[in-house]
Amino acid sequence: MSQIPTKPQILQWITDNPALTSKRDIAKAFGIKGAARIDLKRILRELEAEGHLTKRKRSHEDPNRLPPVAVCKVIGPDSDGDLFFAPHDWQGDAPEPRILHIPAKDDPALAKGDRALVRVTQVKGEDYSHEGRLIRRLSTGPQRIVGVFRAGSEGGRILPVDKGVMDEWVVPAEATKGARDGELVEAEQSGSKGRMGLPRARIVTRLGDPGAAKAVSLIAIHQHGLRDDFPPETIEQAENATPPTLGDRTDLRDLPLITIDPSDARDHDDACYAQADDDPANPGGHVIWVAIADVAAYVTPGSALDREARERGNSTYFPDRVVPMLPDALSGDLCSLHEGVERACIAVRIAVNAEGTKIGQTFLRGLMKSPASLHYEEVQSAIDGDISDRTAPHLEGVLRPLYAAYDALKIARAKRQPLDLDLPERKIILSDKGEVTSVAFRDRLDAHRLIEEFMILANVAAAEELERLRTPLLYRTHEEPDPDKIESLRETAKASGFSLPKGQVLRTATLNHLLHEAAGTELSELISMSTLRSMTQAYYSPVNLGHFGLALRSYAHFTSPIRRYADLIVHRALITAHGWGDDGLSPQDIEHLEATAKQISEAERRSMVAERDTNDRYLAAFLSDRIGAEFAGRISGVQAFGVFVRLDETGADGLIPVRSLGAEYFRYDRDEQVLTGSDTGTQIGLGQRVTVRLAEAVPVTGGLILELLSLEGEPRKVNRRPAPGGRGAPKKRKFRKAPRKR
């Protein structure tokens, strides 16, 4: 065709050929050559001016039609849990298209606000107009930041509270939202860079005084995007829930299932009981009951509660508050196994032999009534002979049988050889005003280990039961360590005077030998921390890859559905597998199992970082009035920019910047984790004992800056000027094996 096409002909071509919309494509289609291209260009400009077309780079597109590949934003899931895309920059007159996300097996987990490149296909006969398959995720929504606002003549700047973010953000005058100088704010990136090349932002939330006690956890909540407010429909659904009646449930109300939790526990989602097995075929054996709150009875697939719980993934715990997965009407009431009230549960009866090996299990959906809610310390005290009025009624009939069953489980544990990492757990004590009064380390009692072993046993039983019944589930997966990280651990062990054999299949028993060899020495914590760092991160998956750390073939999370969505999925799987009701796994649950696993694994990691950052800020606040004080500690990390030290007194981590070590150049050896002075040959590495002075503590970031006073008991002489006569030869660092405590 040599003549110039009409406007309707051009529009029809673009409609029929959405992938061929450039001026060159259109000219080729209509046989337009030479000077006639000028007329085509004029017609295309007229179509743009009339609003029929938009010009994007070198193509012309119908603004009411999506191209086959489009940049989209992720919008929230619908009532069935399906994610949808929307065009990132919709300019059409028609309503914005809804694009159903069709997930592939290896797709990353997507969240509301993410931007993605999507392959789009138009569909008919559905309540959505298109289906979209992810090509790649472009970004995770608009970048957000939490910081302190500093007002200026033309708006202001934001000083980030995140230690890893160095750039300030520029806020134009029209985007300050009335924030005052020194106020804590949350902002999001708002376009191109501003003055001096700094990122431009607009304030979205004013958070108040950064020095207020409650601001510490508030910073983490906003910085890491945690959801701390429930939608109204979720609150309404939770508050309208009613306790279930016995109905078809098994009556367990006469079984003395007690809860044992921390003294400050905010919820009680597991209860247990044990007794000697009266089966003559199991001499010396035990029957262990573990009952878990039946959250699935209240949080049904596709409901508002379910969508919100899946989005949160888990509860997040701070010293001053909890960001729960479920509203308090459920987490603190109907789903909490309080003393003396009837509660719905899913329970498992497990038979173990005299050596603690599981020989049988039976799951049931029941109704229970706990006779007591006890805490770890009082349970341990009762077993040790200090019996209180609360524990006396349960000592012989409940507590002693629990410990007898635990003694059997310890035999099985010793044979299995799970990784024996028993690191101290830090506890931050707050006043009524939310200020830190002390930092202590929690005692690890047999009562803690008893509950831990019972929960592991119940989790294994759930995984194996669902495998037997061939029902989909989410496993708790912990893969073997990366060989490079194990090699790094081997080097650390060698430098510390210990050994980790090479050239054999890695087993937890091998690592336990190293840990036990270091136990009781000054380097015990270093070896424990180095072993922990060599491990991979556990995650959720519908594919069973085993649990390396626990030395288990099949493992799932079953025992905490109040605070973990993975456990709720396992509960639903058990309901479906046993035909207990219509509130089990839905088709959507099964279809999106892989995506759910990725979503909640990412949520778990987000919560862990938020909790860690909050503890760092509380510790910095606690130490801020001790600037200039001296502390003993041990080097816990080495980087090119400085050395991290863990303080003995509080467990806080601080940084000795490399610039403060003197004028000489320090060479960083990544493999050896050592800094070596070029002039003095001084070597600073993992595990060395140090004395430091606190130079700076910044509560809003959680940063501690330290000065090195002594290294391995020797006063540190800072080399202020390069040594005359050239650089000295570095001396090889040697560790002597620390003597065992006797």
C-alpha cells in the first residue's frame, strides 16, 4: 500500500498488532517510504494530540489497550488470596485493567507496591480483563526511610536512623506535612534527585519525639514496613468470633494439659501432659500429649483475618510491645489456652519408648480446659524442691511425669545429635515509662529444654502424619551449610587451637565435637558464634529438604499458629487429611503454597532484623550516659572499615573504626578475618580479648563507637606517625588454646 492510511486504519492496525507500534513498524505495514514518512509522522502527532495515542520511546500505543509486556505495580490480594497487577502508568479513558498474577514455581514473593515487568494476556469471561506472568521484579515499591527531620529555609532534610544509610534526603517545602525540626518522620522517595544530588522525598507520617521511650520500637515498625494496625473488617471478624462447642470434637477437658511459658508471655498456644504408657508392649515407655490452640477454627481460608495473617506472616516481639499476627481478641483471648477456660485445640497423642524414640502418634481435634498456666522458673523450682502453692497440686500428677518423659527424650536426642548451640539469650528490662533499667541474660533451665523437646517431637509428628496421608504442607527447611562457610569456620577453629576435620560428610555430630571441645574455655562463645554464622538460614518450603540443624528428615511447624502462619497452614492440612471440617486447606491454599512459603519466609527475616535493630537501639540508650566508661569484650567481627566488639556486660556490639587504630595502614584479610598493621605488624582478629572505651552511643540508630585500649591484655600503643625506616614485616597471629575452667 503506497497511499497514506487514514486515522481509523492506523488505529485498527495498532489494535490488531500491539507489539508493532513504532513509526517504522507502521510505515512498513502500509508500504510508506521516502517523503511520505513526513505525512505519516504528522498523522501520528495529530492522533496523540487528540488523545487516541500515546508516544512511548519510539512506539505509539492505544492508551486503552495494554501492550504484551508492561511495567505493572502489585495491588493487594482479593478475598481468595490472589494477587493482581495494575498498569504502572495507566493513561487510558477506560477503567484501569485488573491483571491476575499467574505465579510460576520460581517467582519471587511479591508484595503490595512492588513494581514488576509482566507479560500480559487479555482474557474474556472473567472478573478480570488480563492475566500476567512475571518476567522480573523491578523494585519493592517506593523506597521508604525513617529519620529525623531537620527544617530548612526551603523545606528541610531527613537524617536516616538506619546505620547503613549515609545519604540525607531532601524534602521540598510542599512535602514536609507540617513536620517540626527534630521530629521523627517516615518518608518515601518522590522522584529525581534534589539539591547536591541527594534523593528527594516527601514525608508520609510524623512519628513524634525520637527521644521518647516508645519511639524505639516504633522506628523499627516503620523502618521495616511492619503492619501494626489491623483493618476494621479484620478487627470486626475477630471480635465477633465465639468459642466453639464440643460438637464432633474429642472431649479432653479432664486431661491435665498445662501451659508452661515465660512469666511475661503474651499468649499461650501450647499445652502438654505426659504419663507412663500402660501398654505392656512398650515397657518403660511414655505417652506424651501436646495440645495446640485451634486457630484454624477462627481464621478460615480467604477471610479478612486470613489475608491479614498471611501478609504479616508472624508476630514480631519487641521489649515494649508485640506486633501480633492476629488481633488481640484472638491472640490474647479465644486462641490462648488460659487456665480454667474451655478452648478449642488440635492435639496429638505420641507414644515413645524407654529410649525416647517415637513409636506411634494419633491426632485429634478437641476441646480442652487447662488446670494451670505456669512459668518456667516456678516449674523448675518445684522440681528442684522449692514447691509453691501454685505448683504443689500438679507436682506428682503432672510435673514429675513430664520430666520423666523428658529424660527419655534426652536419650533419643543424644543419639540423633542435633546441633548443640546453647547461646545466651539477652533480656532487656524496661521501666513502666519504657526506659531500660537493666540488661540481663536469661537462664536456660531444664524446664525450657523440656518444652523445646516436646514441641520438636510434635512438629516431627505433624510432618510425618501429613506425609503418611499424602497431604500438601509447608516444611521447615534448614539446608546444609555452604562449604565456603564451613572452611571459614575451620580456619577460625584452627586459629583458636581447635580442629574441625576435613574431607568427610558434614554432620551435626562433627560440629558438636568442636563445640564441646571449646566448651568451658574463654573461646567458647567465639566458636559458638562462628558456628552459628556458618549455618544457612532456615525457611519454609512445600518441598522437603530436611532440617540439618535438628538432624531430622521431616520437620514442620505445628505448635504456634497464634504467631506463625506456617503453623496455621499445617493445622489446615491436618483438618483436611482427617476430614474434621470444611475449614481445612482450600484449593487456593494449595495452589499458592510456594508463594506463601516465600512470603512468610521473607516476613520472618524482616521481623528478625526489626527485633535485632530495636535491641541495638535500646542498648545504645542504656549505655548513652556511660560515655567514657571502659568495658571488657571480645572481637566478634572484622571488616576492612573496622572491628566489631561484643561487650561482656550487656552483649551489645560496638565498632572500633579502623581510622581510630592509628596512622598506619591496616591490611584486611577476608579469609583469615584479620587486620594487620603495615608498620607495627599488629594483628587484630576474631576472638581476641580487648578492653575498650565507649566513645559514642546514638540511641536513634543503635550505633556504638568504641576506642581500643588493650589487646589480649597488652595496652594498645597507637602509631600516630609512619614508622621511620619503612614498613616492618607483619607477625603471624598465634592463638594459644584457652585453659578449661576447673
